[in-house]
Amino acid sequence: DAGITQSPRHKVTETGTPVTLRCHQTENHRYMYWYRQDPGHGLRLIHYSYGVKDTDKGEVSDGYSVSRSKTEDFLLTLESATSSQTSVYFCAISDGAGTFFGPGTRLTVL
Amino acid sequence: LAKTTQPISMDSYEGQEVNITCSHNNIATNDYITWYQQFPSQGPRFIIQGYKTKVTNEVASLFIPADRKSSTLSLPRVSLSDTAVYYCLVRAAGNKLTFGGGTRVLVKP
């Protein structure tokens, strides 16, 4: 499997608290993505990055921000978590040909 | 962005061939078509990617007609372990990857 990890793997937090999820890659791929997946649904793109400090919004970016200060790390921040952001979050990396997904982070906002 | 449309679900039996067709009517000239497989509680896994005609690898074949407005993923001789959700994606310029709803394939014994 591609060298992609996500941390934490599980998190429970309370409404209104800030949360940061980390995606780390060892493949030096240019593109990185954050998706969320809710039960019984497909993946929805939150934000993506096409290089260091270069990011763009996806389909469901409201309430989320991202940062990519170096190639290997892509951070997703929920400034003030809400219950509607309870979901499984997947990070993905791509070199423009193949795309590889991380194991996911299960976030519960109480 | 090219929007994709797939059947919501399909049932099959072990040993049969499963064909899933994806429509992408407004695919752009430089776009590629990629298929992923996802099991519960796991991230999607790359299956196959193509641009035109036919692509085959060890797990699947991808058929793309000349107009490229659709594509068909073919899974030969499926087994119970092929029960999963299959997603068709169009890799647009800028590599902004947007998933459709996917096709839930159930393989029965």
C-alpha cells in the first residue's frame, strides 16, 4: 500500500471545539485530498491541494479549512465542530495517475 | 466537471461476470476514467484507469467506446469477496476528483 497515514484514527469531541486531522504521506505525491463519507453515502470532496500552499475547495468545504505547509502533510481543521460533521474522513494522495486512500479517521462530535 | 451516473445496485452470483456501466456525457478531451472499489470501513482502492478503447489488468477490464461518454467495468468470475461498492470517477483537469454515488454490488453464493 502507498505510504499514507491518518491521525488520529478515532476521535470523540464536543460541539464547539476545534479539531485538526492530519494526513501524512511518504510518496512525495503532488496532490492530496480530504473527503468525508457518511453512512450509506459516497465520498464527498471537502478540500484538495495541488502543491505546497496551493489548495482549493471541494463540494462540502463550509466549516472546514486546510493547510499544506510541506509536501508530506495535509491538515484538515474544523474550527468549531458541529454534530453534522460527525463522519468518517478519508485522505487521499495522487501523482496524477494513481490515487491512494488512507485508512480513514472516524470523528464523532457530541 | 464531468458528472458520472451509475446504477445504484446490482446483484450477481459467484462465478458470473459483472458489468457496471457509468455514464459521463460531458467528459472533457483530457479526462481519464478511473474505477475504485470500497469495502465497509475502508478507504477506496484503485481498480483500473483508462482513456479510450480497452484496458485490462489482473482484476478487471475497462471498456470505453469511441465517444467516451460512458465506460463499462467488467469483473470476470466474481466471488463473494467482490461484494463492495464500486465508484466511477472522471479525472478532470487539475486532478479534482469528485465521486458519484457508486454501485453496490452484492455477490450471492
